[in-house]
Amino acid sequence: MQTTIANLKKGDVALIKNFDVEAIPLKLLEMGCLPGNRVELLQIAPFGDPLYLNINGSHLAIRIETAREIEVEIINPKTKNDLEKQI
């Protein structure tokens, strides 16, 4: 099973690995949603959609359907212990 942006937890940072160009809006590509770029999940809306992201310094919200199409590699997962240390 591949990990996608939709699988990230709040605070997770990942690198974009792959996606289907046909499934991603051109605007996302223009804003830096490209393989190799860093993505951080900043917030999840109350009902789980949309997701608020930081992609290489650009803050944007994307639908969960689009997030499921973007394969990533998590580089620093947030754990419960990490969150407790921040409080």
C-alpha cells in the first residue's frame, strides 16, 4: 500500500514521490506540488476535508480526493510523545 498525503497526520512532513499528472489540478503543479518537494500537513478540516498543507512554502488547501492521488514518503512522523513535548 502506498502512503499518500491523505494518510498524513497533523504535523507530519513528507516528500512528494509520485502522482498521476492527469489527476492533479494544474494550479497545484504551479504552486510547487512536484516530486521531490517537501509537504507538511498543517490542519485537517472538522469533517476531514479539505486538508491544509505547506508545500515548499506555499500554503494551500486540497480536497481529500486529490490528496489520495499524491504519493509521499514520510520523513518525520509526529508521534503522541512528540506532541506532548510541545505542550
